[in-house]
Amino acid sequence: MITLFIPIREINAVLFARVFLGLLFFLQGYDKIFRVKISKVIEEIHTPLAERGVPEFFSAFGAYLTSFIELIAGSTLIIGFATYWSLYLLGFDMLFAALAFGLVQPMWDMRHIFPRMALLIFLLLAPSQWDVVSVDYMWSLIKFIRSL
């Protein structure tokens, strides 16, 4: 008798974590691009950074870069497409935000970034075999079937 082990709890944990993290970043990017507008984001972050001697180019570049990374990588994370690339980009995004916040106030409040970082690290450490409800997994199945 052949027994097939399907790690349902692990599959659900990765699915919920990936979709939740993707939603957090997608909605943040959407808000910065379409609701608040990037020009307002630049105004908000440039003033405290300028007091520390950071040029406006850095603020503007950071606002555009992080906003679009959050929107695009968040949406691809939700559907599970290019998952690891999305996680790496979002990790870079959080490091960039930590640098900016750290320049403004060395002892800054990490309550928003820490849970995201914990979810991101969990997803990077979880085996890819647990992420079966995703475009990446379906694509790998299609490639496997075509190779037969």
C-alpha cells in the first residue's frame, strides 16, 4: 500500500503567509502611487532626510523605487508568480526603508516592519514543496508534463 503524505497545514501556512504579505505590500504600494501620490510621499520623507543632509534625489528615487516594488512584487506574491524574486525585492525594499528610517531617527519604531520581515523570512525558509497553490507550482507542473 502506497501512502501519500500531503502536508496540508504547511501548505496552508505558506499560502496564508504569502497572500497576507503580498496584500500588505500591494496595498501599501497602491496607496503610495494612486491615492496619496508619490509627490506627497516624497514631500513627507524628504524633509526629515534633508535635515540629515540627504539629497532630494535620494528621497525621490527611494519613493519611486519602493512604491513600485511594493505594488508589483506584492501583486506577484499574492498569485505566487516569481515568488522568490518578489521576496528578494521586498526584502531589499524593507532594507531601504530601514536605512531611511534609521537616518531620520536611530531608535525608530519597528512595529510595522518587523512582522513583515518575519513573514518574509518564513517564506524564504519554507520548502518550495509547500507552496503548491501558486502560479510558480502550476508552471513547474506544466513544464514537467511537457518534458515527458
